Amino acid sequence: MAGNGHVPFDVGKEGGAKLRALRNACGLTQLTVELEASLGTGYLQRVESGRVQQPERETLQRILDALAATFAQRRDVLETFGYAVTITPPLPQDIAWAIQQTEPMLHKVSFPAYLLTCTHHLLAWNVAAEALFRQVGIQNLANFQSTPIFHLFFQGILPSIHNPAEFLTAVVQALRHEISKFQHEAWCISLIESLLQDLPLFKTHWELTASNPPSVVAARPLVPLEIAPIIGGKLKFRITAEPLTADPRFRVVYYLPADVTTLQLYTHERSIFSP
């Protein structure tokens, strides 16, 4: 449904019930929300009861603004009423929520892991990730929070990557896979343009992968990384990512050990990478 076609009769009741639940969770009265959203008296009551089958999208947006709804809540309500939801970069309050939700889990993972936004900015990471990147010359991961994480791969740790051609190509292919649903959004176009301008090597691999169509298989990409720490040796990983179920604009990235040596390192109680 696109928001201007036929709407099933029960959609109004289902959507209204979701708005009522959000309002009750906020502890707000119908009148308070109506005033905040510039609605006529009694209109919200008709929406919540299902008597308004499909409110205008702009009206729903104002109601959701008044309820301080999260992206996931907005998406749920708008899609219930038959409107497509545009993916937009997360707001500061969304970022704070995502960090709060994922940090405890990150620190329970023994191998490197971190949290990214849909704009590929680094938000949070665990001790294993910090220690790994320190061993390849990155003393402070926070220095890479202001730019997309591709700057870390295509510049920061590049000298320590043992399989640069394979890894960088796979990184770009994974990016193409991830942005396939919102590649025409202005913010996504701007992201790619900035990467092409700022990272010559990224541009090379972007052009090399241009003829490869997105995979028809709904599997998440596994990016191979072989990295040489300062202390010697070689570690092998398969990098994968999982979107947050409540808000897919955020993804947790995992560096899964891909050989016995690397696996043993991260299963030992005391790691040689410990600070």
C-alpha cells in the first residue's frame, strides 16, 4: 500500500490502537496531543477508535511528533496506515537509545564488535575491538567517529591488511548490498559521493564492483579480513553485521574468528591483545 489506494477496513482500528497505546505509554491525554499536533478537538479520539480509516500522512507525522515517537514506532504506525516509510539518518536521541541498548551486549562478546549507523559512523565498540585496532596502529578509535568507517579501512589500517584486494572489494560489495533499499535517498547519495571524493582507493573498488549486480540471495555478506598485528603473526576474520530489530538504521558488526589461531586467541581467558 502506498497511502493513496484502497485501505482495508480494519487498518484504521489497528493503527488507532497503536496510537492509543503510544499515547498511554507517554501519559498524555487526547486533548494534550491534539493541542500539540494542531488538531481539532475530538479528532484524535476518532482516529484512535478507528473511525478515521486513513488519516493524512502529515497529520500522522504531527501526532507522532507530539508523542515523541521513535523511528521504529513511527515506521510501525505509518506502515499500518498504508504509508511507505523513508529511511533517514538517526537523530541524536535515536543514537543515544541505540548505544544504550547495545553497549551491554557488545561488552559480553569476546571477539571484536562495534555499532554503526546507516551512514556508517562508528558509535560504540567493545574492548576486543579497541585492542585489535590498537595493535595495528590505531590508538584511539574515537578519532574515526566523525567520518564513515571506510576511512579506517581504506586509510587507517590499510598497511596492516594482508588481503587488501579481496577485503576492500568485499567491503564495497557489502556496502552496495546494504544500501540497496535506500540508495536513492539524498543522504545516501551524499555519503557515496563524499567517499568517492575523499578516498581514491574506495573509488577504484567502487568502479570495479559497478558491474556486479546485488546478490539475489537474502544472506548477509561475510567479508574476509586478514590482518597483521604489530606483535607479529596473522589473524583471520569473517566480518558480518546484524541490524537492530527495533531500528534497522543501526547495525552491530562482528569480527568472527576464521581460523584456529584467531579462535584460540579470543577464547583464551587472557588475551595477548589485552591493554
